[in-house]
Amino acid sequence: MADFRTGDATGVRTPRPDTAAHPAPGGGPARVCLLVGQLGLGGTEKQVVLLAKGLRGRGIDVSVLLLFKGGPREDALHAAGVPVLHLGFAAGIGPRTLLVNTGAFARLVLRLRRLRPDVLHAFLFHSYVTAAPAARMAGIRVLIAGRRSLGDFKRDRPVLLAAERLATRMTDLLVANAEAVAMDTLRQERVRPDKITTVYNGLPDSAFEPADPAALTTAVPLILCIANLNPDKGHRFLIEAVARLRDRQRTCTLALVGDGRERRALEDQAARLGVDVRFLGHRTDIESLLARADVVTLPSLHEGMSNAVMEAMAAGRPVVATDVGGTGELLDGRGILVPPADSGALADGLAQILDDPALAARLSARARDWSLEHLHVDAMVDRHVHIYRELLESRCAE
């Protein structure tokens, strides 16, 4: 979508030509900083870790800066030799929080001045809104901001949208993780089409390797859903769909991986409808669970680019999912797409897979082949390096 052009007409800053201490051969980046809120188990945090490790493997000096706290993914960065720096921002509002965050912002600017990266790449709302003024004050050559979900959270919140648009004016390029996310960003933020591009999430080698099936006992087909138990993931429609299948004499077991504030309500719903739902909580053996599943589903009402769908495709599992966000891009001709918030359509889609093994095998094979070509971590990292190089060369030409 983008050709990586930048210019003062968009409000993009023009830093002094001597602000980068480490120009890379051939115009590529020698030093990159990745900025994110924390390193929990979310999909974005996983992509930050994969990108950081991939950049380091290509000889680029990379650091990860955290606004708020660490998390379980931090150990993987330490093991790979990637420095992780905590900035000490605080969540919430109030005089004390303002004081703490003023100090943390000054710490971020100082850290950037010391590191002097060629590229600062910020992920998620709090990070890229904070990064924009900090990058300008620190004289960073190139600032990139990720767009990793649809902008529904900004609906009827004009202050957030105004802050985002202001930050975007100070940003060189927006990188979306799905074309649907890019189009939503164009509509909401009113940016030029050449100021945004798309890079799909990446999957590590382990996602494509065979795994031993998890020890999950059931005598009927197993439907697997990997998603936090939040209202926008649509689990209530999935449980209704499983009940509909049972009423059609197609009894199944549903395994839900993830946790969240909807768990109690979903447990009550499953008990009321009399369906077998296993609440597995957070799990680290995703590859084994995928190997055990007969079909994988994602009933989201809203979605950016689903790592769960990507992982199912790489594992060669048939997928039935709602046609929202970037999911349609992933499953076009490679899975079953159904409308959101429609338990009947979801039940029909699941039945198609369960009742037609040949169809399931064809879709699974197509999905795996496509994911090997488009979703491998090497493709994701190489694409980012290309973007960094293009922007740096554009800066040098100014």
C-alpha cells in the first residue's frame, strides 16, 4: 500500500542529519528501539519478541523499551541477548500518577538520546502516542507506529482520537498487521494512503512443526477456541452453536483456552445449556492442543489480525471463524468464514468441517501452504528491515 514517502507536508519532523550515531551499511538500520507497554502473553507482545530476536539475528543492535512493566515474555528476550529497559510509567490518573509519568517521560527522552537509534518503532496506543513527542525531543531519525487492531476502542472518545491524530502527524510511517486494520486506520485517522503499509504477523518455526496431541480426553469431536474470555471474542455465540450441534445429534466437546472477566458467565451458560465445555485457562502448550483439535474456531465480534487463527493454519488444522477484521484475509479460500454474532451460522460452519473430512483436509492443506509462504517469522522480520531501510534512505536523500 505504501511507497514509504515522507515529507514535511504531513507534519513529519526533519531531524538534524547528525542525530544517528550508527548509520548502517547500505542505508539500513544499525540500531533499533522497540517500544511497547509490557511483555505479557498478548499477541502484540509475542510479535515484539519475535521481531526483536529476528533483528538481532540479522546483526542489528536492538533494545526493547517498556512503558509500564515486564511480563512472562521478558525472559525470552534476555535469553536472546536483547536488552530490556523499564521506564517506570504508571497507569491511572491523578496528581501522583502525573508526577510519576512526567519523570518516566523524561527518562524515555534521555534513554533515546543515549541510545541514539536509527529507528524507533512503537506498538499499541499508549506507546505510539508517547513515542511521538519523545522521538521529536530526542532527535530520532525515523519513527514508526504500529496499528494492530481496529479502532473501535476510540469510538465516542474524541480525546483519544485527537491524541492519536496528533501523534500520527509526527510519525513517518504506520505499519498495520492486516489490510483491514490499514483501511480502518485510513478512515479514522485521515492519513494519506502512502503513510501506511501492511506487514502480517510472523510465526516461529515451532508453529509449523508436528506436535504430540495434548492429553485431553473426550469420545466426541473436539472444537478448540484460543481467545481471552472477553465479550468481544463472542464465546457466548460459540457455546450456543455447540448446543445447536448437540440438538442436531452432533455432540462435541468445546475447549476454551484463555481467561477473562466473562468466565463465570460462560460457565453458567454452558451448565444451563448442558454442553461439555472445558475451561483450560492460559496454556503454553498451544501446539499440542492444536494437534488434538478436530476443528479450531474463533467467534470474535471484532478482530485485528488473529494469532490464534494463524497458528491453527500453520498447524494444518481446519478453521471456522467470523469474517471480521483481518480474519477474512487469512482464511479466504482456506477456511470457513461466517458472520459475527450468529450462532446458527457458526454451527453450520462447524458442521461443514465435521461432516466432510475431505473438505477439512483440503482447506487445512491450503492454509498451511499459504501460511508457510506469508506468515513465517523470517518474512515478517525481512519486511520490517526493508521498511526501515527505505525510510532511512529517504531521510538521507532529503
